[in-house]
Amino acid sequence: MYPETLLALYIVGVLALLAWVTCRSEWRRRRVEREVSEDRVFRCGDCGLVYTDDAVVDRSRCPQCGRTNGPFEF
């Protein structure tokens, strides 16, 4: 084989590998982003437990101690 052919095959192989890695990482990113939930975060004022509940709930009861809490603001 000629050196030019080997160089061209090497470049095409590297570009194909980069394209495959890019497509695979984009596919994985889209799969993870789809699973993000819209739940609200709550923190209990008595026991300090951090938990989530539905986005439509304004106040939630702590599953550990039973106190009603408002949503946690970051």
C-alpha cells in the first residue's frame, strides 16, 4: 500500500471514531434529560429530612415525622 492510502485510511478511521463517540454521547444525554422530573423539593423544619413531592403541591407532609412543610427555595 502507498503511504498516502494508509494516511487517508487512518484519518477516515479517526473521524469515524469521533463521529461515533459524538453520536453516542448525544444519545445518552437526551436519554438522561428526558427522565428529569418536575417534582418540588421540601425540607422538614423538625427532622431536617429533604424529600420531593409533586409540582402541584404547595405544602407537603414529611414522610418521616409528619410535619407539614412548604417548598424549599434554593
